[in-house]
Amino acid sequence: MSEHVSARIALLDKQIVDRDRLAFGRVDDVELSIPTEGALPRVEALLTGAEALGDRLGGVLGRWIGAPARRLRSDGDAPPAIDPELVDQVDPFVKLRARFHELEGVAGFEHWLARNLVERLPGAGHAAE
């Protein structure tokens, strides 16, 4: 007998951490493929960010939440997505096998902060420098 898991309970709104346990976002939505022939749906991507959350909520509130992120993004039409193959564990948070800086297109604002602000703070570099 196969185990069935609710994506809503197992994934949505869980904290996402990289392989070093650096927290950088939440699972705001899940992209599924719905196969034919009675097979079970398959998780194709974990979506993260204000745009994904806004799309999930829908309505005026969803448009209000997602609009700024949509305007700032320059790479295509879809919200940032994480390949489910990168997921190492799901409970109590979603832990990835990759490091945060290796994730292209995910947590763009956080990447910008790391490059432009955090690295310039006193003590943020190497101790020998």
C-alpha cells in the first residue's frame, strides 16, 4: 500500500532552509502535474515569494501582495520555483540539498541584500581582511 500525503499539510507555508540550515523563505504554493490515466498528481515545483503567495490567495488581496514582486522580476512569467529533487527533508521544515547562493531566481530580494548590503557591513567579510 502506498503512502498518500497532503501537499497542503506537508508543504504549504513551511519554512525553507538550505543545506546549511539558512532560512530564506516559505513554500507559498506548489506546482503540480495532473497525469492522465488515473495516476496520482506529482509535485513539479515548490513556489516561493510574494508573487506565488499572491497567486495562491487570489482576489484583490492576492493581487496587492503579488504585484510588487511581479514588477521587480525580469525573468519570465512564473514565480520563483524550487525543483523538488533538491528537497532533502520535509519535516519540521523543508530542507534543501543545495546552498542558498546556488539557487538561481529564488529569493531575489534576499540575494540582492546579501550582495549589496550584508557583504558591506563591518565584520561581514573574512576575519583576515
